[in-house]
Amino acid sequence: MTVQTWTDLGSSVADLQEFHAVAVSEGDADAISAVDTEGQGIEAHVAKLRFQLALSGPYDRSAVILAVHASEGGTESQDWAEMVLRMYTRWAEKRGCDAEVLDVTVGDEAGIKNATLQITGDYAYGYARSERGGHRLVRISPFDGQQRRHTSFALVEAMPVVEHDLDVVINPDDVEMDVYRASGAGGQHVNKTSSAVRLTHKPSGIVVTCQNERSQTQNREVAMKILKSRLLDRRLAEVEAEQRRLRGEPMTAGFGNSIRSYVLHPYNLVKDNRTSFETSNTQGVLDGDLDAFMEAWLEQQIEA
């Protein structure tokens, strides 16, 4: 968005106002109707330009790494975490983005304990950063023989993919690497060699893993990319926290402070607790229809 864009828009509005005044003075109904139609087009264009302000951050056009974690709660929460992972994979597919699971730890009986997903596409991070926080599910548990209602939580992290080494500099001496045998599906090679990689960044305590690539070298490269993204995300979170502190906004964290609730029983409703946007089309949301929720949050950031 440039100054020229707004200058041209101002000129169009001025011309339209002049044309409208002439049409009114001459009583030309057709001309007045044409002015109204063109005015609606300008309003829509302004709304589009205004929304772009919410996607003007330095990393908004970057790819995104989403980390999904099951909360304590065993199989029920692990199943919900897998549903959340699928939700974002389907969202990426609907937007024409590439989605790749970089790392996953399967659950003991079903679902996943955690997973790392990279989504590559225009403004992937700009949109997906709205998903940070706890996601709460209420449903009749398929794992409860007594058909009782359960509440489960999953935590979602969103981190921009670091494209340039200048964004985050890591001292090799600060990183400790461990290798181990990959778990889960992956074929004979993956299961019988120590190809999985765990990186520990000693100054921050951040630990990342990768086991989905076929070689130890590839897994280390991917793990390092995830580590850089986590360090950058931490830096951005510190800046955001300071801005919120200066604005006097309350800062909360943890699974209990969920950003969104997905209720499948006794009624169907998905509601964002930050924007109050909601829909009864729960299946559509779980199938990746998330744009309306993301855009409502982004609109809110413009007004903040």
C-alpha cells in the first residue's frame, strides 16, 4: 500500500462528489444511481485497503510453523489435538497453500501428543498468528463407555518461518544436539536408524525435535529452522507483551484461558472468545473454514 494509492482514491472520491452534485442539480435519476453504485465500489475498495493494514507486519507474508499440543487429559485431549492438526491442514489446502508435517508424537492410544506443521503460502503467518492460544472442545467422548460429556484443550503456537539468517543469529556452541530412533510410521529406514534429531538451545531452554525426514542431516536442518522460528516468535511475543502492558491490557496465558470454544454437545457452536464471532457450522470449521474467525481477529487488531 502506497501514498499514491490513497491519493488516487481521494481524487476519485472528489470527482464522484462533483458528479453527484451535478446529477442532483439536474435531477438525473440514472446518473445519481450510477454515482451510488460507483460509491459502493469505492467503499468496498477502502475496506479492502483498510484490512491490509492488519497484514502489514514484517513477517505477515511469511510461511508459518504451527505447533499443536494436547493438554493433560490423556486420550481425549490427544484425539482433540489430532483434530486441530487436521483442521489447519484442511484450512491450508482450501487456501491453496502447501502443508507439511515436520514432526509428530503420536498418542498412547489415539490422537497425537504434539505436532509441528509448516504451512507455506501468501500471508500464511499473517492469518495463522490469530490462532495462538488454547482451543477448547466440549463433546460426548467417543472414548467414554458411559457417553459422558468431556472438555478437552489443545494449545496452538504460530511462528513465522525465518527466511534470512539475519533475523535470528544462533551461536552453534549454544545448541546441544541429541539423536535417537524415530517413532511411529516412517518405514524400515526411519525406525532402525538414529535419524531423529533433538536440539536444545541452552540459553533459552527451547527444545525442538524433527523425525519426519529420512536422514539425520535433513532432520537437523528442519529442526534448526524450527528453533529459529521459535526464537523469533519469543522476541515478537516480548514486544507484543510490552505493547499490551503500555496499553494497560490484561495479559493471561495457559490452557484455561482459551481463545475459542468448539461445542459439539448439547448444541453446535464455535465461538471466538476474543471477538465474539460465532457459527453453528461446527463441521465446516473443523474442516478448515477458519477465514471468518481469522479476519474478525485481524479487524480487531486494526482498531486496537
